[in-house]
Amino acid sequence: MITSKNYNVDVLVAGGGVAGVSAGLTAARAGLRTLLLESQISLGGLATNGYISGVAGMVEGNCKEWLDRIDAEGYLYNRPHLPTFDPERAKLILEHMLLEAGAKILYGTYVIDAVVENNNIKEVVCHSKSGRMGIAAKIVIDTTGDADVAAYAGVPHDVGSPEFAGLNMSTTLAFRMANVNMSMYNEAVKAWTAKETADNRIPTRMSLIEELEEKAVENGDLPFFIFPTALIYIVPGTPEDDADVNVITTHSFHTRNLDVEDLTRQVIEQRQQITWIEKFFKKYLTGFEKARVTSVASLHGVRDSRRIIGEYILKDEDIACATKFEDGIARFPEFYDTHHPTSPKLGFMRHIHLNEPKGAAVCRPAQCSDEMHPFGKPGGYEARKNPGDYCEIPYRSLVPLGIDNLFVAGRCVSAEFNAVAAVRVIAPSMTTGQAAATAASYCLKDNILPRNIDGKLVRKAMIEQGVPLDKEPDGYWAYLRELKGEHVVAPGDFIGVMTPNGFRR
Ligand SMILES: Cc1cc2nc3c(=O)[nH]c(=O)nc-3n(C[C@H](O)[C@H](O)[C@H](O)COP(=O)(O)OP(=O)(O)OC[C@H]3O[C@@H](n4cnc5c(N)ncnc54)[C@H](O)[C@@H]3O)c2cc1C
């Protein structure tokens, strides 16, 4: 039995990850009655509960405000690229921001269905300790990461890579370690990089960890090669020579991220990997001699599942070609972060294939391996993004086909596989959430459907809200733009630049 409950809301945000909080914040600040549903008991999704505590992309708009607040409380390691936060403090601040704005939150509330009439979501159906409940709203913003509401409402969507028979990107269960000497670790990485790039050489491996892991497998200290690198994010506020860190390195391959049996397989095998990695780090990695695992993320690191089909599908080639749009509402300066669906050794696939070189893409005739493309080599040209350029996400990618009162934001916007693998990161996820709520306020004020809004107006409103879409990116991105030299492909399928002063990435 479904109980219908009238919360008298204008905007219902489903999913309290960074995209959802950003949407809820903007909607509530626009004076809209806003309710946010979250299946867990805290906010931030993968960024906090998944221990993904380093922010990629351009820190602008709501994302900047959030990081500034974390910084003011002393829980941000503020650096030009990948600023790093303490997930516990970060989720608390998200909650404060949302409540201060006047939004209401329901925790422990799982969206399980949608009732649709005349192309409108009449009720979002959810399950909680209160039982099954239908909640009505004028506009729904789906920020579940998996486009659950959109799927239940019948919005067309894609899943996985067409090149890999629909497999998703590999997944990662992150964990926290204590008693790490980050100063020693950073010195070891610096020395390794200096050795690998001496005499202006391109490194032969992706990371120090790759080299050590090969040794550990050879010595029988690891049962198999897990992944060629690790993101190690210090928890700000902990001392550098006795730090807590979040570690992102376990991996499951050949994943189907909408299949509960496969998701369970992934979590079980990655929990096992964590015990192996703890021993491996202690024995081989400088600075980790005394380290121990203190906790495992409560949210499994699923990088992708559904991608909705919207009014515009952001194309894989838009990323490489750094496409700009008249209705661009967010921008993306990083590379394809496509975690390889099948190869632990390669780790990533950071290029796409084009028949001919095109636009701003950095292209070379295809020369990638069978392992990179195990289902058949595409040929043509490998295309990578120029590190100095950026692509925009158009407003239309947030507007799903088929349903009239729905927006989708965050890591499940309308985009092809490699494009979503790029723009799914934290900063643009927050900006798409902000844009969806900005557009929602136009819809309600002018009684207009999302697909009939002029996206240029949403772009203008985002600029007025302080997202500098009208200005060239500065800081780290300006540094990348200025790097002059030959583009070279480095391990990890990264594009680097061979400058007169050596290899830079
Ligand atoms: C292992 C890994 C490493 C990454 N590394 C980085 C990195 O270093 N830097 C970076 O910027 N990005 C990184 N990313 C990407 C980034 O973390 C995420 O893509 C981004 O945080 C997505 O935010 P989101 O709000 O769209 O989705 P999510 O964070 O997935 O949030 C969705 C929220 O909705 C809730 N929810 C889901 N379904 C329902 C439902 N049916 N009902 C109610 N609630 C629901 C979830 O509990 C969650 O809180 C990484 C991702 C992964 C998985």
C-alpha cells in the first residue's frame, strides 16, 4: 500500500550527493519549497560516504562556496588542483548549508518508483521506516547518480560502453588508513618521478605504486596485479607525519553496475583486496610502514551506471574537441577519466577514436593495443583532449526526453560513455545540480516546460550567480594552457607535454 503524503513542495530532489545538495541549495535559495530525499543518513554521496575526498574539475559556484566553508573551518587542503577535504566535516557542512537555505531533508528514504500521468511525474514513490510513500512535487530533480527516478518514469537511457558490450567502468571501494607519514611518501614519489623523467624522458610506468606492485606480485606478496596507481588523499587536519588518508585503488572489472548480484560480488572482492593492499603498502611503500586500515567507505564507488537520453547527448568527441555551447552551464577542463572496463594493467582509456583529426583534439594515427580494445580495434585516429582546453556541458543535457517535469543532474546526465566518464567528477556534478535548480525556478515562475526554456538564459543566470562561464579559466588551468611543447602519450594513456624543461602533465 502506498500512502500519499503532501509535503507541499515545489521541487523534490531525489538523492543527496553533491549534485543533489547543490540543486537543493539553489532551489531553496530561489524561494522554492524544497524537499531532498536521501537513502543514507548523511549528505555528499560518493564524495563523502564513498571517501572520494579530492575535487576534480573547476571549483566554481556552489562547489566553491562549499569548499570555502570547509576551508574556513580548517578541514580543506587547499591546493590549485584536486583540493582535498575531510569527508566527515564536509558532509556536516553540506547539511548545514541545505538547512540554512530552508530546504527539508528526509534521510533513510529510498526512491523505488514513479507514478506518471500525461508525461508528468505525479508522485515519486519511496520507501522508509514510515513505509511506502508517494510524494508529489511540481518539479523533480533526479540526482540519484543512477538516474533511478528517470528510469522508473520511463525516460530512455543508456548503460555502459558500446565498445565493451555494455560493461561499465571498473569500480572502487575506498578505505581510510591511519598512521601514514605523508612527508616521506611524497618525498619517495618525488624521487621516483625525478628518476623516471631524468634526461627529459617520458616515464615508463604510471606511478611508483605500479613498479612496487609488480615486485609484490613477483614476490608472492600480492595474488595478482590490482591497479597501476592509487589516489591517496590526506585528511586535512591530521599531521603530515602521522596522517589519516583516504585510499582509492581497489578495482573490480567486467562490472554490471545495475545488477545487485554483480555489485555484491564487487564489494566482497574489493573488501578482500583491502586486506592485501594494507599488507602490501606496509611492506613496500615508503611512509606506510606503520599504517593500518581504520575504516571502509559506506558507499561503494560506482563510477557509472545509467546515462539518460536528453535533449542533447554530450558526445565523446565534444570532450576531445573542447566544444563550447551557447547554452553551456558548466565546464570541464580535465581528461577522459574512463577507468578501463576490463584491463587492470592498463587501468584507463583516456582517448577516443575519430575517423579524421578534428577540432581542438590532439590526434595521432591509431596505434593502441589489443588489450586496450579487446572487443576489436576501432582504427582511425586516437583523439585526446588538449590539457590546456575545456569543454562545456549544455543545459539540454539535463533535460530528459519523454517527461515534462524532470531534470537530471550529476553523474547520470545525458552523455555518451566516455563523455560521462569525464564530466562525472565532483565540481561539474555540483554545477549541473545548480543549473537544474536555476532552470526549475524559471519553469515555475513562467509556467514553462524545461525543454522550452532558452538555455542561454540559464547560462546567463549561472554567470550572475558567480559561475564565471564568460571568463577564461585561471590558476592551474591557465598553467596548463601555457605549457608549450610536443604532446606525448604517457603511461596511463595520459597526454603529457614535452616542454623544453622536460615532461610535464
Ligand atoms: C572510486 C571513485 C573515484 C573517484 N575519484 C574522483 C576524484 O578523485 N575527484 C572527483 O572530483 N571525482 C571523482 N569521482 C567521481 C565523483 O566522486 C562522483 O561522480 C560524484 O561525486 C557524483 O556525484 P553525484 O551527486 O552525481 O552522485 P552520488 O555521489 O552517487 O550521489 C547520489 C546520492 O543519491 C543517493 N541515492 C541513490 N539512489 C537513491 C534512491 N533510489 N533513493 C534515494 N537516494 C538515492 C545516494 O545515496 C547518494 O547519496 C570518483 C568516483 C568514484 C566512484
